[in-house]
Amino acid sequence: MAALSGIAWRTYPPEKLLAERFGITTGFHAGQQEIIELLMQGRRVLAIQHTGWGKSLCYQMVSLYYPHLTIVFSPLKALMRDQCQRCNDVYQIPAAIVSSDFSTEGNRATLALAVRGEIKILFIAPERLENADWQAAVRRMRISMVVIDEAHCISIWGHDFRPHYRRIVRLLDTLPANVPVLALTATANRRVEKDILHQIGADAEVLRGPMRRPNLYLHVERRAGDQEKLGYLAQVLPNAPGTGIIYTATKGDAEMVATFLQGQGIAAEYYHAGREDGVRQEIEQKLMANRYCVVCSTNALGMGIDKRDIRFVIHYQFPSSPIHYYQEVGRAGRDGKISWCILLYDPDDLAIQEHFMRAAMPESQYYEAVLALLRASPQGLSMNDLLWETGYSEKDLRVILIDLEEQHFIAYNARTLLYSDLGRGGELDFSAREAVREQKLGELTAMQAYIHTEGCYMRALAAYLGDQAGEDCGVCGHCRRDHFPFVLPSERMQLAAIHFLDEDFMPHIERCVIEKRLIHEAGWSLSYHGRSRIGKLVRASKYEGAGPFPLGLVYRAVEVIRARYPLHLIDGIVSLPPTKSGPLVEMFAQQVAALLGVVCLPALMKLRLTQEQKSLHNRLQKAENVKGAFGVRSSEMVAGRGLLLIDDIYDSGYMLREAARTLMQAGARAVYPFTITRTLHSDDQ
């Protein structure tokens, strides 16, 4: 394919291109053409416009005028997939993606296309900036424009700061001054705006549009606890106007809400970062096709979905700031039609956000420990070295390392993948980190103030985002109470919610495929470990000397296995060898097997001692703890069998996966996992 070139402005002025290439006959939104013209002048631009305004159109159109490559940094795979597909299939703009969705060879092939000038737009996640292949290729690319999508991620004051976004600045510093840069966001207050400008250039032009969304009908609905919330949702969703999203604070709640709604005959699904990429993509496609009434999700869903007809957004818990809330309700009504945005408020949910806030920022001693390790290792250390040595989560470690780089205490070598100490003296500066912590507390307070406002919800939200004081919206729960009449769930619905929470809801164990190889099928846990009745029984037996797991748990397990597993495909039961709990799991598996009439096989054995997974703190330590730890006594024992694999507690899943992998390698036909409980926070991602 020959290298691509730009089209002529005189032959195809923006108005003509808008209609003929982009199929928009209603003209530009106010500000779009101004952004396009500024970029064509080689300027740097920060565009702060509400969701659904059409920010991506600006860079898509400008990319056609420029002769070389436009690089688009984007924080979410779903966002890149959607925009890339739209560019290729709808606008005939050759585009490609470099991300962890693709193999090393696939990414190298895409980078080669970019170097040869055979694509117009390259979408890339900022995390790839550390990659040696990228660093080698970008030096040979002819770059016409750089776009930073979701640019609030570049600011430490932003609601979704991503440390890797700071690396984009290094690329900008290497480009000629006349290479245009476009930073895009829907959620930047004045402080975030100032920080973005500090990153991309103080002389950048700022185009800030109004934040008000007159077609969004906002409301706060006071409902205490899961029982009231679930009852409310099941009562109102059968009459919902189209397809919507329910945002939850945790993965477990997304699964719980969707499962309950499914039981009430509502087409619901759950979505979060813990599900396989293929499953998430399938859910995205079905959502786009209106195959669901609702998708229950963490904030992993939304930014990457350009679905213009989402008719409602419900928040199961309140988010940590008005900026987060605006970002998420902004998924609704992008077609300009009426959409409903309801926040279910329970004061007790404050504890969730306080927990997230405490966990979000590493403590100062973590920084000092990482720096001490690097100073003691003149040869340098890799990310995996540091994960293993510190036990810190990968998220914490990345924040620490980029902060130490910015303060010039350490350096990263993309070729060797090693971090090394620069020998700089002096004290670490934690002032910015502490200032951010204070701001986050202020944002949480502002979110509560929004919830309790006596005035117009939209006016309060827009004002927080920097709008000038304006009139009431006239349509929200305060302005028009009759838009949101009180809903009292039926007695049947209330009882259904109670029964579900007490008896029916069980955590799902996702089907596991690694590198296109099936490790185990989907399965279930009887309960979350937490404070549930079943969790207390497990703890009593495992840690408090209460003896074997109670027969009630055995009977409940048998009931669930009969109801939810393909029992006709299971012809053997295997228990995980213990780390600390002695024969408890083996005895439990034998009792379950006897009641089901399935043979219990003593197939798995430990090849070496392992630590309890709960004593370890990150994915690397947990994976290394169990890697190669299991063996099969005899391959003939498991060959060709469908096996039910039983353990007491599902934590990170690494132990279960390693045991299942061992059984599959020994010839098992399939492995179906089952555990009595599952911990609430099962990973460190």
C-alpha cells in the first residue's frame, strides 16, 4: 500500500467534508469548526466539552487534511476499539490500534504500517509508551498531530489520573512546535484545566463549552441497603424507556445486581474489568444492539461505548466526586433525547468511597522502601523484581515509580526494562500527593453536597464543573417532582429481594482461558467470605478449631451443584490439597461426592509447600506461590474425565487456576470449579 497523503482544504472545505465524508448534514456544533481551524494552523488546543458533543469528530476530520500520522492516546480498550472501527468502516479513515489486546508480533506489524505511512490514525494506550518496540518505532514515524483523549487523566488533580499519561509530555517535547496537539475532556474544572495546560503548553488555546445537559433528568432517590435498592430496581425497570446502565462501586455488586434482575425476568448482564476480554466485547456488542434492558457495571463500561441512545443511567452507590458522576451520567442521552439519571442514595455507602480513597494513594513509607531497594541494586530492578520484593500492588507500584521518575530520583530503561537509582540526594517531596489527597476529600464532600442540595440538581452539577451560574433546569427531581413519583415495591418484590440476599445470590467464578487455552469452566461459590453466615462457618472450622465443615454446607453445596452444574458431564470430584486446613476440604469433597453419587478421586497432590494466598499481596507473589506446586498421582485417574474441583475459599484465583491447569495437562476433559466462599476483594488490579 502506498503512503497516504492529505486532502486539499480548498477542494474539500470542512462543511463539505462534514456532509460527504461524515454524513452530518446539520452543520457543526458551536466550537467544532474553530477547533479544526486552530489545529490546521498548527496550534495546541484544550477542548473541554460535554459528553456527546462530538469531540472526536475534530481530530478525525483534521487527520484527513494532514499528510502524515495522527497519534491518539486513549485510556480504554473499548474506546479505542469503537473509534477505530468507526474510522475504518464508516469514515474510510485507515486506522489501527496498538494495545495488549494484540500479540507482540501484531503490534509490531501495526507499528510498521505507521512508520511506512499506511495508516492515518494510530490509537494507543499511554501504558505502551514504556514499550521498547514503540520507542524504536516512534522515532521513525512522520507525525502530523497528537491527540490526548480523556485528557483529565494527565492531571494529578483529575478524577481519573493515570501516571502513564505524564509520559505523553515527553513525546510532545520532542516534536516541532508547529505540530498540533489536541487535548480532549468532558470533565476538567479550573484546577485540572491549569494542570493540563502545564503539561501540553501554557499557550494552548482553551475552548470550554457549557456543561449543562438539558435532556438529562437528574434525581436522587433515597433507598437504604441492598434490599430496598434491589426492590426499587426490579419495580421500575420493567417500565424503563429503552436500554440503560446501572453503575456500581464494586465488581461484586455489579454481578449481584444483574443476577437479581435476571431472576426477575429482566434482560440484565454484568460487566467489569475482571471478565475476559472476549466476554466484555460480546457484552458491548449486545448493548449496542439493544439486546439488554440494562448492563450493571463498574466504571469500566461507558467511556469506550459510543452508544447515543442510552435512555437511563442509575447509580447503585454514589461515586467519589461530582466529576465522576457527570462523566458517568454523561453516557446517557447523547442523541439529545430525554434520558433519566437516578442516584440511589444510602448514607452507609460513604464507607465504600472512604475505603477506595485510603487505598488509592500509596503511603510515604512505600516510596522510601522502593527507593531503598533500587539504591541497593546498582544493576537495576524490573517491575516484577519490585513486585516480588515489596509485595505492593501493581497499581501502587506504578504510581510510586512514575512519581520517583518525575522527581528525578530514578530512571527507566525501555530497552532493558529496568528501573535504576540516579544517586540523587535530598528528601522526597510529598506535598503534591498530600494536596491531591485533600482535594479528593473535598470532592467527596462536594458529592455529598450535591446529593443533599435543595436546589436544581443540574445547576449544582454544572456549577461545580465550572459553568457560570444559570437558571434551573426545570426537569430534575427538585424542579419537577412529578417526574419522579415515589415507588413502593410490591410485597412480592420485597420478599424476592430478601430471599435473594439471604439464600440465592452466589458469587460466580468466571470461565478461565489463558493464551487461547481453556484452564477451567465457569463455576460458583456458595457465598462471599465477608460477614455472611456461611463465611462465619468456614472461618470457625478452618481457623477456630470447630471441626469439619457443617453438614448444612455439604447439603447446600449438593443442592447448588445439582441445580447449576452440568452434572451429566461430571464423572469425578477432586479436592485441592491443603495449605493449612488439614483434611477439611478433602472430607467435604468426599461427603459431596457420596451424596451426588460421583466418585471422589485423590488425584491432586502438593509437590512442594506453599504459603497461604491471603498472606501475599500482589498478583506476582500469588502466582509464583502456586506455580508448579501441584502434581497428579496418576494421569489414568483423570484422563478423559469431567472433574468438579472443590476448594474452601476462592481468593485471587491463582491456586484454583494452577490446580485446574495441572488436571487439564494430565488429560482431564474439563474442570468445573466450586468453592464454599469467595473473598470480596480477590485481586490487586
